[in-house]
Amino acid sequence: MKVIQIEYSGPLHGTVRIPGAKNSSLALLAAACLADDIVTLEGIPDIEDVRTVSAICGDIGMELKREGDAVVLDPRWIHSAEIDSRKASSYRASYYFAGALLPKFGRVTIGFPGGDDFVSRPIDQHMKVLRALGARIEMHRDHYIVEAARLEGANIYFDMVTCGATINAMLAAVRANGRTQLYNAAVDPEVVDTAAFLNQLGAKIYGAGTSTIRIEGVPYLNGGRHTVIPDRLIAGSFLMAAGLHGGQVTVKDVIPEHLGSCNAKLEEVGLHVACGENDITAYGTGSLKATRIRTGMYPGFATDLQQPMTALLLQAPGKSIVTDRVFPKRYAHVPQLRRLGAEIELRRESAFVRGGLPLRGGWVHATDVRAGISLIMAGLAAEGITYVTGVEHIERGYEDVIGSYRSIGAKLSICELDAMDVQGRISR
Ligand code: EPU
């Protein structure tokens, strides 16, 4: 079993090149099914979730080859819209294949989405979108079937702001008959990126990045080339790492505007943040202030950054409060941080963090990508050695987590240990 071993590391210094965004890549790869010619996507990270998508593409007949950090997809040979249930359920964004295959095939069979478990992650808004455009949905034990002889444009009002369902609605509506209007749409960079890609292929999507999106259906989409946006969530967690013991970390190849709320919060807790055109540098001052965080949909403070930020706040003397309103149960990292000596109390949708206490190394388990990063950060600040299991979750989102943290001076390595031995230590 893979285990990440982390030693206390002093101030972190260095520059990290930020890869393409996981969440955008997963949408763009599925969106490529809608094209009628070859598509090249640049900057797609080589991570586990992308490998799962590649396997799905192979199953349905979409040719996919990697050329460096670009992926070339040929959707002309797709012969099936039956997605293997096990593969669909091994990550979250498989639902994009429902929206992307339905317009061409009229019937999609697909497993329920899996991925990070935040206790409750409904997909009712995805279903609502597909039904509004004229689809029938049949639910089975481990899969669902979406069917529509023809998709008709519609006015859709989302019950809440959702990035995933907004993207899925654009995918399903782009080749529908007539006009679709999305109200209360998400304004996340991933939504804008997907719309930019589809428009590049000949789609007519207007207003992405605002709460109202208009889509005029088109009969076909061309091939084309597009570069995925940089991963703002990876960038944010590296900037936070500068706050541990007063380091200095530069993230390059980023879009600074995407990190506005993260940078503002870092300034609030005592870091200094300087933005260039495509890079951001965070300077730790060695002293951190406790704060209050409430996550929100973009441009609010991202739920994905709440977990690494909690690890940073363990170093800020005083009481911080972290409230996650997007995923109110996204606190699986908290019991693990407690194993390292953290004092965090969970009440309803908030974590009350008593910062400034010493942490000590121990065995902890990562349950999802961002929880894993939170544990790595805590391990870098803990006396002694911290061992993190659940490495496969971290690898779902990071290409080279060890190499990138090492490049800024973090002392960590990965090793293979006997699974039984590890289980014994984790369950203690
Ligand atoms: N929601 C519903 N019904 C739906 C869809 C969403 O109630 O049908 C709710 C969710 O429960 C949540 C809110 O709407 O309270 C926003 O959820 P959203 O749809 O935006 O999330 P998602 O598409 O499931 C994506 C990312 C997550 C990220 C959220 C932030 C992917 C694959 N995942 O999830 O990323 O936290 O947006 O909005 O794009 C990660 O990368 O670690 C990760 C978990």
C-alpha cells in the first residue's frame, strides 16, 4: 500500500508550475464527444481521474491519444453510449457523458457518479436539466438510462448554484433544437472554460460567467484546439503552504483573477500576496492571525480550499471558524487532523479550530484529494513523522504531489508498505 511519509519542514521556498485544472479537464474531455471532428485539448493533467475518462473513451470508441500534455480525441468513431457502471462510479464527473452523448445518440446508459464522498451530493439538478430538455430518465440499481429522441431548448431555473449541473446543461443544450436559457447559473471558471471550448467548435453559448446563459442550438460542431485553464485549487493550496513558518512560494502559469477570494483570505491571516500577469507569490511573515471562513460558490472562497486552509489555521493562535455551506459535511479531514494533535470541534456545518498548538506526527488517512493536501500541510508543520494513507485519492487530482512539494523544500517521500501493517496502525 502506498504511504506518504512527511517530516517537519521549515519555511517552504520556491516556484511551482501549475497544471491544467482537473475539474475543467473532466468536463472538456466529455464535451469532446459532441464534436464532429478531431479535437485537441492542451494542458490536460496526467492524473487518475483523466485515466478513467480515457478508459471510458476507449470503451465507447472515441480515439484518444496523449501527445505530451495535449490529448487528441477523435469523436467520429464513437459507436456506443453505454458507459461501464464501475468506471462511471469511480469518479464524480462521469455525469458529463450523459449530457455530451445524449444529443448524438438519443440514449445513454451510465453508472451513478462516485468520487469524493461528502455524505450528500445530490444530482437532482442534472436530472432536472435533462428532463427539461425533453429526456426521460429510468433509474436502476447501479445505473440510469437517459433517453430523448430529440432535445428541445427550454428555460431552466436552477434551484441552487451548481457548477456541475450548469456545465451539463450547456453540453446537453448545445445541439438541442432552439434556444435554452439557464437562470441562476454558476459563474465558475470551469463553466466559462467549457463554454469557450464549445464556442470554439462552433457552438453558440452567450453569457457564460454570468448567472444567465443563453444557448442557441446548432446542428453540428467542428473539431478544434483548446487549452484548459490552470488549476486554481492546486495553486491556492501551494500559496497557503507559504504561510507555514513564514515561507515564500510562487505559483506560475495561473490566472490570478481566479484566486481573488483565496488571496484576500491569505492577506487577512497575515500573508503578503503579490500578483503578476500569470503568477502569484505568497510571502509568509511568520505570524498568522485566526480568522473566519465561509465557503461559497465562485467567486466566494472555494469549498475545495477550506480543507488546506484549516491546516494552515492550526498554526494561527486563537480561534478560527470554518463554515462550509457548499458541502456542509466536508469535514472528513477533521478527525484525521485530531490524530496529529489538532483541537477542532465540529458543530453543524462549522469547524471551530483552536490554532497555535503544537502538532505531532502520526498515522492519518486521506479520504479525498483536498483532505489529503490538508493532511500533508499539517504533517509539514508537525514534530516527528506523519504517514498519510489513501494516496490514491490524492493522485486522483495531482500529477506529482511528491515532486511538486519537494520542489519548494518540503521533506516528504512515498513508500510501499505492507497493507495489513498499515491497516493496523490506521485503525488504532
Ligand atoms: N447540488 C445539488 N444538486 C445537484 C448538483 C449540486 O443540490 O444536482 C448542490 C451540491 O450539493 C452543492 C452545490 O450544489 O451544495 C454545488 O455543487 P456543484 O454542482 O457545484 O459541485 P459538483 O459539480 O458536484 C464540482 C467539483 C468539486 C467542487 C465543486 C464546487 C468536479 C468534478 N467537482 O463538484 O470538486 O468542490 O464543484 O462547486 O468538477 C474536488 O476537485 O476536490 C471537488 C470535489
